[in-house]
Amino acid sequence: MTDMEYEKKYESMRYRFCGESGLKLPLVSLGLWHNFGSVDVHENSRKLILYAFDQGITHFDLANNYGPAFGTAEKTFGRVLKEDLAGHRDELVISTKAGYYMWPGPYGNGGSRKYLLASLDQSLQRMGLDYVDIFYHHRPDPETPLEETMMALDYMVRSGKALYVGISSYSPEDTLKASKILASLGTPCRIHQPKYNMLVRDIEKGLFDVLKSEGIGCAVFSPLQQGILTGKYLQGIPPDSRAARPEGFLKPEDIKPEILEKVRALSKIAEKRGQTMAQLAISWVLWRPEVTTALIGARKISHIEDALKAIQKIEFSQEELTKIDEIVGE
């Protein structure tokens, strides 16, 4: 790739500001939840990361427990950083998280200062980094005072180990509380990572309002509902699909007939728009101005290509939006 071609990749990607910050994220970001662990072929994982970066995808999203096994997605990413992207650190936004079970004992889970700071140090070591761009608390922990968790996030920024902090899967009420605590500490909550797609729309009931009022960006995960919204399961479960993998979170029993009927109807809208079903699903989450970026997973280069095509057509007519609401029952 020539220098001119290299720079053009940023012209072809569209970016949005992350809430009321100066940080821009690409409309599509690559999540390493699946397909980047120790059970996966490293060369394929490497190709996916490098291809994404070559297309202007600058944001890579991880967590301490991504794999499987736990921690191995960060190790894979760290290896690619060292061997292929060592000179490009300042062009990347790298995020990681902690909040779910990671190691045995009382300090390997939750939202305590003890767990979060230890987890961040471990993540930095696995990736070979001095800092991450974004660190999230991965989920609410009702057993730990919210003030303690937010003070731990504040410390990460003050220590230089994270540039921005955020939260994931918090309710609108807890998001507002967390934002107020962080603001009082002088470290604003800059981003929230909720689940959002055509079939899972809970965040429309209050969370978007909080994010807008607090100036918080939004990185939505599972825009394809773990592949269901690609249409790949309309004719059964392909042997190479996520639902067919024993270590996956998507189980065959999750793919219910009534859901497939909705996907069939949505596919007709996609066809009229000249899109694949997956492109429609990604375009749909991105038409909301509150959404900063859509986190996609990928097992093949074609999955990333599909998502990149989706960002070229994120406008919807009111008729299309109404029809989609009718199909999904909203």
C-alpha cells in the first residue's frame, strides 16, 4: 500500500464524535469477543485485524475474558500489535473491559477497586501496552458501591493507564448515577456499551435520553444479534456458524421460529433497499444519531466487507422505519 492509498483509507471511512468529547470513532468497529482466542487460527485472526485497519477501522474492542480461553483475545491482539502494527499505536483506539468472572477467589469478578485495577494491569501486560484508550466497567455490580467502581475508573485515567472510561450494560438510572459520580471526580463518563439491534431495543426506553443529556457516546454491541440478523439461519444451522460451535453463547434453541419469521420479513425490506440482511441490520442501528459506532464480530473478511457496505446507506425513509417497527413488534 502506497502512502497515498494508506491515507485514503481514512477518507473512505466515516467517523463520529464520541459524545461530547474530541474522540472520533469509526461507524463500524471490530469487536474481538469471538474468533480471536486460543481456539482460533492465529493467521485468520491476524488477517481480520489487519484488513479492518486497512479499511479505516481504527477502533478494536476487547475485554479481559474474551477468548476462549480467558485473556487470549488480548494476547492475540497484542501479538498483532507487536508484529504488524507496532508503528501505528497512535492511529488506534483500543478498548478493554472488566466486570465478569476472570479468576478464582473473591477478587476476580465484579466491580471492586481491587479487581478492576488488577484486571487493567493484566490486560495491559497481555497486549504489551502502556495504556488503553477506553476502559469500561463491563456490567453493573450491585454488591459493590457504585462510588467505589467509579473511583477506580477515575484512578485509571489519572494514572495514565486509560485515556477515557465508560460503562457497559448499565440501566438508564445507574448510567445517570455513574455519570454524575464521575463528573464530580473530574473524569467524565465518555461512552456506554449496550446491546442494541432490531430485535433487542430496550435501550430506547430511557438510555438514549440519558446518553444525550450527559454527553455520553454509545458503542452498540450485537447489532446482528449474534448472526441471527444476517439471515444465515433461515434454512437451518450451518455447520460453520456460531450456533454450531460448542463454546459459543448462541445456542440452537435461541433461534426460535417466530424470530426467523421476523428475519424473513425484514429480509424483504433489505432486498428492496439493495442490501443484504446483515447490511440492513447494521445500517438500522447507525441511523440513530445517539449511536457512535456499531461493534461487529467477524470470522471472515467478507463479514467486514458487508459491514463496510452498510455504512454507505444509513438513511431510512419513515415508511421503512414504520414497517420495521411493525415487523419486530415495537
